[in-house]
Amino acid sequence: MRMLRLAALVVFVLLIGSSSALAQTKAGEGSAPFYGPHFAAGIGAGLAIIGAALGFGRIGSAALESMARQPETAGQVQTAMLIIAALLEGATFFGLIICILLALK
């Protein structure tokens, strides 16, 4: 749990630091380009994928456990599992698109 909190703090600091891109001079004036927003978008996309993977794992685990306990409700559980998985995938794609748009801005 401590590692997750530390990772969240690092991501937060990187996202806050990426807003200073507006205060920079132009790239043609001898300054190095600032890649903070691109780095933050990459971290955001990675976190979205990791979150989706954890969500799919929990959905599958709970569905299989409930099907094993009550085999007669397997059809209903499978239908509910597929609907939840589709909603989770849609939210993941939305997060990835937002990260891509931020990286290209």
C-alpha cells in the first residue's frame, strides 16, 4: 500500500510539473523542448491499462467463483460479466483517448 501511495505522489508531482510548459521560451530560441506533458500522458495511459487489467481480473474471478457456487445461474452471471467488461473497456478507451489528446496538444 505504501508503494501505491508513493507512485500516486510521483504521478501527481509529474502532472503538476507539466503545466510549466506555458512559461517556457520558444524552442527556436535556444531552449530545450519540454516533454513533461508527453511523459505525463504516457504515465496516465499506463495507469489506465493497469487499472483495466485489475478490473478485468476481478470481474473474471468473481464470475467464476459465483458460477462454481451456483452452476444453475451461470448464464445470468456470464451475461452480467460481459456487460460490465464492456463498460470497463469503454471507460479505459476514453482514458486512453484523453491521454493521447493531451500528448498531442
